[in-house]
Amino acid sequence: MEKGTSLWKDAWHRLAHNRAAIVSLFVLILILLLCFIGPLMPFVKSPTAINLANSAAAPSFDYWFGTDQLGRDLFARVLYGGQVSLLVGLVATGVAVFIGVIYGAIAGYAGGKIDDLLMRFVDILFALPFLVLVILFALVVDDPASRFTDWIIAKTGFARDRVAPITTLIPLFIAIGAIGWLTIARIVRAQVMAVKKQEFVEAAVSLGLSRARILFRHILPNVIGPIIIYTTLAVPGIMLLESVLSFLGLGVKPPNSSWGILIKEGADRMEVNWLLLFFPSIFFASTLFALNFLGDGLRDALDPKSAKD
Amino acid sequence: MIRIIINRIGQGIVTLFVLITLTFFLVRAMPGSPYTEEKAIPAHTLQRMKEYTGLDKPLPVQYFRYIKNLIVNQDLGDVIKKDGVKVSEIIAESFPVSLGLGVMSIGIALMIGIPAGVIAAVKKNTPIDFLCLSGAMVGICLPSFVIGPLLAVFAGLGLKSLNVAGWASPGDWILPAVTLGLINAAYLARLARGGMLDVLSQDYIRTARAKGAPPSRIVIRHALRGGLIPAVAFIGPAFAGMISGSFVIETIFQVPGMGQHFVNAATDREFFLIQGLVLFYGFLIVGANLLADLTQIALNPRLRKS
Amino acid sequence: MFCRVIVRRLLFIVTSFPLLTSCQKESQVDKATRDGILLVGNSGEPKGLDPHIVSGVLESNILRALFEGLVTTDSQSDIATPGGAALEVTPDATATVWTAKLRPNGKWSDGMPVTAQDFAFSYERMLTPELGAKYADMLYFLKGAENFNKGITKDFSMVGVEVIDDDTLRLTLRGPTPYFRQILKHFTWTAVPRHVVLKYGKIGQRGNPWTRPENIVGNGPYQLKSWRRTDHIDVERNPFYWNAANVTLNGVRFLPIINPYTESRMFRDGQLHMTYAATSEVIDMMKKKHPEQLRQEPYVGTAFFRYNTTRKPLSDVRVRKALSCSIDRDSICKNVFRGFTPAYAITPPMGDYKPPHDAGFNKEKARQLLAEAGYPGGRGFPRLKVLIASKETAATLAQAIQAMWRDTLGIEVEIENKEWNAYLVAMQDLDYDIANAGWIGDFLDPLTFLEMWTPKNGNNLTGWDNPAFVKLLQQSFQETDATRRLELLYQAESIFIDDAPILCIAWQSRNYLIHPSVEGWHPLLLANNPYESIRLVPGR
């Protein structure tokens, strides 16, 4: 007799056999560790220490990736910059997904006129130019965000160095989240509507469970698949968006650093010192590559249709 | 049938109306004003300038004046910082350039992305799959402000026949279009691969294989039509994104397109220009959706009933 | 098999791309040199071409070609030679009443003669309140101009502009102005064609379409040929220009290139004769490979930081001076900027004026002053915020300053980077502690750098108010002797730098790239080189 297996076990099995996806997973974990745990290591230097005597140095034992034009350690800058880029990618996408999932679930489950109205609103918002709206939102939220930073520092007494790099990202989280939830809302709504028709939902309804409970306990877990896939594939786009905003001077701003800023500065100095472009780009591109392959792998794994082969 | 068309058009108008209103109030929530300048404008002059554009009136008054002007005079307003220039002029001048660039880059994206995705799907899980996809994915993993200068330096400065920037000589569209095209090719490749994989696993494909049809025929004759649907569906949003989001390309390659106006209008606080551009863009999207809907209705009689 | 077909087809298309483009043997620059057209990078799209409405440097670059004022710039030095629309401009004994005799053969580009009425009309138009001219205060040198512009008087005959006859204009100024010829070089003092402006609108009407390419008329060496927005602006010879026979350059094409990296790539690709600016990377590269194509020339601008003197502890002059003395300007000029000169006052040296020196870089004095102010070793000093805008070197400069304050005084400051518009608003609302700033002079006289620090001036933005300073400035307005006047201004500036409401960092230099075929482009403080005497020599 065959050993019983669930949807998740099957999916994991398929994923494990997808070499590209597994490699990608390892690469991602490695990068996450480097960027978030790395800076805590004692041998990692400060990313902001200016040392004009040592500007544009080649890689050496002291400075693994060399230094930039102000003598700052490139390796440290790449790690700290990664923190920001990954944080923006994950949190901003998280915000968008959070809003979108709730919105789409309500629309899908409620159906009828409410669904109509909610999705009509989404259709309207789809006709807005994404980049411009993000810029407008970021500009509007910038001031309140810095006031919020001041308030937090006053209330908690944390050092500004710790708080500011995170709180200055808040306009980005809000701006991207406020505009980026549309696609996931549509996806979730479609899934919820499909799942709603299945028999176990009817059973739950006839048992007299509350609508909220049905929605969150029974329907959403079956919708998680597409949500995960979408999130994995949306993060690269968000990280690219952050880099474009930094190029425009609107996202992360110097002296804070992100991969986007490092890459921009590297591209500017490309012909003088190509390493400044190379190292941040490798990290950035690898992360995005890995996320894309992982997302594709997840889609292949979780999609019952491809089980046929 | 007529009722459906009117219904859709009505929805489109409502959409545009909501867009205008949203943008109107969002834009005025930004800190600063169109009159913030490095050398401060004297108070009495500032007052005159505000009176001229109507920005000294309370918000509801401004709003109704704008709507009225829009409907009665088809006037999108003035560009505040440029004396005597109308928003409609800016759009009329820059849109054709963006359109041309967009068409070229979509062409390049299709030429690179579709074959890459199809080959990857056919040779799934082999090294060729990985290679094709990786090659196509360069566009997703590096920002345009890196790909652009790289191409500009190596191809533009390297090849005498290619200019590094500008929009005057016949070949000037190549570098910007290739840069944009590479980025979209990546998405197209992945969508094509995904779509083809879905189709190739279908029963009727199995039947064709069992019947002994040659693989190239299976792919081209049977699988392509269905497998390319997701990729083709992406062309619309890709095109729209290019119109509004090509700021980086335009800056790097000095292209007089519309993307830069979107961004500059926001940083310059050009209220009317932002509103005009969002309205125009929304108009394009709504119009395109309307056309798509109507075409579907025309092709599919079942949709005509409701 | 299938893949091979596709790959083959793709390769064919890709390799035929270079052949499809016209194989240009000649670069754009070489062709333009042959045609006598100068290709210039101009940093951005002009906001307009009406001399009374615009106020920017890039617009003035184009306006110079289209309009000629009473006095033009000599091509080789900063001396104002009364060449131009006027044969001569002569002052009376007190330098308060100036008489301009116009050239009798001066013509507009539509053939009509340039008359004194045109100039009088132009001054009236710029001062007309309804027009809302931002730069109207450039004309406040005229008697009664300020009152007319603010609407206090409604009669233009109260303003000191008098038409004696068709070729003679008498200007009565608000006070002795020995340096008036420098003022006349500014584009706000040029004339606009009365007959053309009134043809398309009323005198004070905004949005007047007279500057559209099909309508615009000027009296300069060139006329507007075409204007493709965000693409290029072409000017060609004006056949009616009084000195057309001696104009050696056939035309100019202005390219509104915003991104300086794109601009230097275009220069290196042979698409430009001259760039507007040069980034530090390009400067370093050019110094090594083609030093003759790089120019680094002093420019009439200053980079500095404003202190908000209305906030503690910056209200204490000892704190401000302590902060100022901790800054090693030489190091900053070497590492952050390229070609800038350390500034020890706000006004850069110009003509006969040599500015006073401030205390300079002195670590001991800085620490001592800070201790005197109550913060020995930096203890108890609040964390101030340094406001910058997202422009090129601002962040680097701010970090360098931050490091210097930490080293010398033991204090920590934070850098607050705002978007450009938000940054301006914060400064204008005095909602900052220390703010990065700059100022470019309008004319070659110290007044353009000093007048802004009077209390009611909209460009002060520090809250600094010193009656002794104001008094000295007002005295200078009455002084007829040029040398004595400069002495008064020197004293005023001494008070200014002694009180230190700002931290002067560097006097700017203009860094740009220039093609070897361009002859006749000399270093000028205002960078307002006339185009007509430029020669383009092929084969270089």
C-alpha cells in the first residue's frame, strides 16, 4: 500500500527535486545571514567611517572588497546596504500582501454587490501609473514619518542611529504597500471564490460556524499557496523599485545606504573603479535570481497540474 | 448590446472621474508648492502668480474650476513653472516619442523573450532550460540604470555607428529600446515558459505525441497558441509601464519621452501637469480595456446577454 | 532542430543591427564644427525664453544669444565694455543718473529698429505688478521701481526711466551706483520688442505667446530657429544684428541634458562641443587622459551652511564660531569637491574687491570657544541636525563635516536628507538647525552676496539681524566713490563673518569639458561668454 501523503508533502517533495530552486533557497539563506548576522561580527568594519587617505583601494586582507572613493569599506557597505534593501523588499511586500489578502478575501467571500464594489475600486486603481503614485505617496508621508521618528526617539530613548535607518524607510513601506496590493487582491479573490464552492466549505457553513471563522480558518489556508508564490515573485520587483527610487533621490537617501544606492554609485564610477559596481550588483542580482527561481520552483511544486508528469 | 457598450463607457468615465479626484487631493497633500524656489519669490509677486493660476482659492473652488475647465474647454491647465505652456502640449509632444520607444522595445522583448521561454519550456529541467532562462533574466536582476550605462559605454562608445544618447539620428532608438526590451524580455520569457509548460502537460499534446507528430510541429502548431496567452496578456501592462515609468531610460539616453514628465512633475509640484498626465494615462488604460472588452464581446456571443 | 532555427533567426537580426544604422564616418561634433554650429550641454529644459519671466542660469545661457542688453560682456575678461545695444552708457558726477546712447543701426530680428522706447517699455513691463516677474527686484536700482512693482504707486512716470529721443535713454537710479555697468550685463536689463509683445497681449499679461518659436523676435546676434522641448533648442544667425558681419559662429544647439553622466558620455562619443558640468569621476579621468579638454574655472558662487540663529545653542555666537573653526576647508576642497577654493568669506574675490578673512581652521580656538559657551569637550551639547537636499555632493560634504565636528569638538550631529522641495520649505520656514546651502551671484559686485543678509530679505533664512551691518550697507548706497564704497562693503562683510551666521566652505569653480575645436572661450567669473566671437576649427 502506498504511504499516505498530503498536498504539502507532495509539494515539498517536488521542490526538493528542483535543483535550481534548492540552490536558490540556500543562496537566499546565505545572503540573509550575511546581511543580518554578518554586521554583528567583530571583524566587519563600519560602513560609514570615512577615511580619505585610503580612498578607492583595491581588495586586500583588511578590506575584502576594497574601499569606495571616501575610503569606506565596501564589504561592510554591501552588508549594511543589503539589510536595507532586503528589509524594504520583505516589509513593503509584506504590507502590500497583507492589505491585498484581507481585501481580496473579503471581496471573494462576500460575493455579490460587495465584491462588485470592492473589485470595481481595484479596477479603477489599476488605471493609475504605479511609479508616479509611489513617488507622490512617499513625498506625502515623508514629513509625518520624520515626526514619528522624533517621537519614537523621545519616547523610548533609543539612539537615533538605530532608529533612523529603519523609520526613514517607513514612507517607502507605506507608499509601496498602499499601491502594490492590487494584484494580490485580485489573485486572492479569485482563489477564495474557487475554494468557496468546495464541499468542505459547505460543510462548515452547515455546521453553523461564523463567517469570519470559515474565512480565516478554512478558506485562507487553502489559498496560501498562490500567496506564497506571489510574494516570492513580488519581492524582486519591489527591490528593483526601491533601487529606482534611490536613483531618483526619493527612496533611501545618503548617508543611509542600500544596494540600489551602491549600485547607482558603482554605475557612475564604472569606468574608474568597476569593483564598486561589481560587488553590490552580484549580491543584488543573486538575491533576485534566487527569489525568481525559488518562486518558479514553488509554483511548479504547488501546482497540481504539473504533477501529471 | 448597445446597452453593454454604454454601460462600459459609463464605467470608464466614472473611473476617470475617481482618478482625477484622487490625484487632485493627493497632489495637494504634498509638502511644498510649485512656487518653492531657491531664490525666494517676493510675497507680492507670489500673490500675483497664485491668482493667475487660481491656486490662491480654497480647495473645493479649485476643484470645481478644474473639472469645469476640463469638461467645457477640454483644457488640462497650464504648466505652472513654464510660462504659456499648456499641459496638453507637453503630452502631445512627448507621447509619440514614448509610443515609438515602447513599440520598439516590446518588439525586441518579444524577439528575445518568447523564443527563450519556449525553448526553456521544451527543454524543461535541462541545462538549456537554466541557461535560456538565466540569459533572459538579466533584465530582471539588474536595474535599468545599470544596464543602460553599461550598454551606453560598451556599445555606444565602442561602436562608432551608435550614438550614446539623443533622439535625432536614425539609430538613436536602438540602445534605449534594447535596454527596455531586455528588462521586459525577462518577464516575457518566464511567462512564456510557464504558459508553455501548462499547455505541454495537457492531454491533447500527449495525444499528438502519441500520434508521432514531430516535436517542432507540436510546439508550433498546437502548443504555441495556448501557451503564449499569459505572455501576450503581459504586453498590455508592460506597455503601460513603459509609458509612465521610462524616466531612467530617458535620463540615461536623453530621450524626449513622457516618462520624465511624470517624475519631474511630482518633484516640481506641477499640480496640473501631474493631474493631466494621470488622466491621460488613465484614459489610455481605460480605453484599452474597453477595446479589449468590446472585442471579446464581439468575438464571443455568449457575453452579449448580460 | 527547432531551437536551432530560432537561434539562427535571432542571430541574423542581432548582427544586422549595426549595419541597419547609417554608418556614420563623421562624428556629430565634427560635422557641426564644419557647419559652424556649437553643440552645448545646457543642464535642463528652459522654463521659458521671456527675459522678464525666467530667472535661471540655463535660461540666461540661451537668452544671451537672442537678446543684447545695453552693455555686453567682453569675451576675454570680466570688464563690462559698453559694446552692445548702446554706443555708450555714461554716468553723471554722482553716478546716479545714467544716460545711454543707443546704436542708431540696432535692429530687431524682424528688421524693426531698436529704440529707447523699447527699453523703457521693457522696464515698465518687468515692473508691472500683474506680470508677477520673479526677478523684478533686479530693477529696483531704478528710482521708484520698488514702489511701482509693489503697487504702492500706480504711475510709471514716477520711476526713473526717461526717453529723451529714439536713441537716448536716461535712467535715474535710487542712489549712487558706480558699478551700474555690471548690473546692466544682466538679462533682466535687456529690452524686449515692444511691437511684438503688444501684438500678442497686454503689457502686464502673463502667458503672452510672444516667445513662441514662430513669434519671438530679439536683437541679439542669433535668432531662434527651432525649439523641440526636452530635445534641443537651435539658434541661427540673426541677419539684422548690427554686428552680423563680425559674427564668426553660425549657430548654437542647446541640449537640455540633465544627467551629468549622460552628458560626459555624449561628450566622449563626439556629440557635444562643451558640457555644462563634469562629475568628479570624469574630472579625475580627464586629468589623466585629456587634461586639455577639462576646464576648471572660478565661478561666482559660494557653498556654505546656514546656522539657524533663532535656535539654541546656535543663537550663541561662540558656538557658531566654534563649529566654523573646526572645519578644514582645504581637505574638503581636495576630497569632496573638485577645483573649488576654500572660502574665508562669502563673497569670492571679484575685480577690485578682496574679501576679509574669517578665523579659518583652528582646532584649539574651536575647543576653547565651545568650552566658553558652556560645553567643554562637547559635553551636554545637543544633537543637532544637518539638513541637506538630495543633490550630488551634499551627502559627502555633510558626512565630512560630521566627522570633523566629532573629531575636534566631540559632538554628534545627524544628517537629515530631504527631497529638494521639502528641503527648501524647511529652510524657508526656519525649521532646521544647520542647513547646506549655496548662492550664485547675479552680477560682479559684492552687493549680490551681501544684500541678502539684511533682516527682511527673503533669502536670509537664518534669523540673523545686525543693525551695524545694515547701516554699513545703507551707507554704501549713498557712496559715490567706487573705492570708498568697496571699503564700506568690506567692513560690512567683516561684521558678517565675525558674527558667523553661516559657515563658509568653498568658492565654486565651474568644471566642464570642452572640445579642442572650440576657440575663443575664455574663463569668465559669470560664465556668460558671448557666442558670436567663438571660432570652430575643424581637424582637431
